[in-house]
Amino acid sequence: MERSFSNDALPLHDLILRSFRQRDALFHLVLATYRVELTGVLSRAAKTGFELGDANTVIDLADQIASAARAVDLTAIRKDALSLRTFASAAQDGGEQEEGKVLLAGLRLIDRILDEAKERAKAAEPSTPLVLN
């Protein structure tokens, strides 16, 4: 038996289809947002040292970045985020040496996200048409 849907369901279907089409763009936007947050935390920590709760914030951001990267198959970003999480966990009990490792791992992750964004923007640029004389 064939099931028919009312015309009221069609806008919902269109919304779902558009959402799936824009999924990658949304995850890249989320990654950019997390990158900005991570940059802020690490920048302040580099100037004034890690404060109570900073390692937890970095761990949370690393988890979120790893999750978003996994959703859009960005393996290198996910790997760097998990590495940052490991260093931030160690920094909770460590000292300045462990905090330095967090800063380096964080910078590596930030660079990786920026590089991915540049590659994505470059791929989205229309190619220059050939001009025939």
C-alpha cells in the first residue's frame, strides 16, 4: 500500500535536504568557532600562565573539535585534537613543561584547522575560464 504525504510535509523535506547539503559547511563553521575559542584561551595562557580551569576548557574544546572533525572526515584535525586533549589532561597535574606541550599542540591544531579552511576556500573558487583568441 502506497502512503501519501500531505503537501504540508514538503517544506520539512526541503529543509532536511538543504540541511544535509549544508552539513559540511556547518561543521566547518563550528570548527572555525572552536578555533577562535581555543586561540583565545591559549593566547591568554601564553601571556599570563594557565589559570584554574584552563586545562578543562582546553579538554572540552579538544573534544568538541575532535567530534566535529570526525563528522566530516577530517582525520588529521581529529588526531591533533585528541593529542591536544591528552596533553591538556596531563597539564592538570603537571607544571609549566606540560603547559608548554599544551600550547604547542594547540598551535598545531589551530594551524591545521586554518590550513583546512584555506584548502576548502581554494577548492570552492571558480576556476578561471580559458580565453581563446
